[in-house]
Amino acid sequence: AGIKEAQGKVEEALALYEKSLAIWEALAEELQTPESLRDLSISYENVAGIKEAQGKVEEALALYEKSLAIWEALAEELPTPRSRRGLSVSYHKIAGIKEAQGKAEEALALYEKSLAIGEALVEELQTSGSRRDLFVSYHKVAGIKEAQGKSEEALALYEKSLAIAEALAEELP
């Protein structure tokens, strides 16, 4: 499905993602393991991503919210870096839709939740991936703060984002 999506064959990709989703829903219901639930959540996100790209925002939002519910449960039950990152990504995806809908306060609250998780993961893991995620979160929160006229807060966040970007660039070969 990912290859079809990359080729621009969106309807074919969507059909494959939806078939995969049906399988993961059945497996997750039967198995109820963290792994099957995580895979179900990712499947919801895959379908939601295509729906969002098609402009079917409410359908995408509903799927992202199903994914979020799973990540919240996983992060509470097994607060591993992977489950916490999944939760952070879910907050971020829903925030993106809320921001596009002009719901800046709702988006900001979600981006800030994602940011808090990102800061904790960077402190814990110190990986380039966790720092990249944190860079994006700082940048998103800063953008909303800037749009709200909170330029000092936005500037401080942009500076944090820039520092991460510079450090990541230095790591490149």
C-alpha cells in the first residue's frame, strides 16, 4: 500500500490500507496484545493519512482519534519509548487537523502534550530521531504562539528548534 501511495495511486493504496485495517481490527480483538494493538493503531493512521490527503478531514480525525485511544492505553500500560512516541505522534496528527480547522487553542494543547513527551524522550534516549521529533514539536508550538502574538514565547521556541537543527546538521556525514 505504501508503494501505491508513493506512486500516487491513492485509491489503490486506500483499498489496501483498508483491507489491512480490517485484518488488524480482527487480530487486535482476538489477541489483545500490545503488539496487535500497536499495529492496529498504525493501520488507523495509514487510512487516516489518505483520508486527510483526500480532504475527508472528519473521517481522518475519527480514525486518528481511534489511534490516539490505543496509544494512550499502551503508554499507560507499557510506558516504553515506543508507546510514548506513538502517543506523541497521535497528538501531533490530531493537532495538525485542529490547526488546519482554525482551532488554534485545541491544536496548541495537543502540540504541547506532544512536546512534553518529546522532551522526556530526548532526555532519556538522546537519539537523532527523538531530537528530530522534538525539533518539529518546538516549531509547531512556536508557530501557533507566533500567530497568537506571543512573539517572545515563539522566539524562545524557535531558538530551541534551531539549536536542535544545528546539532542534527553537525551529525551528518
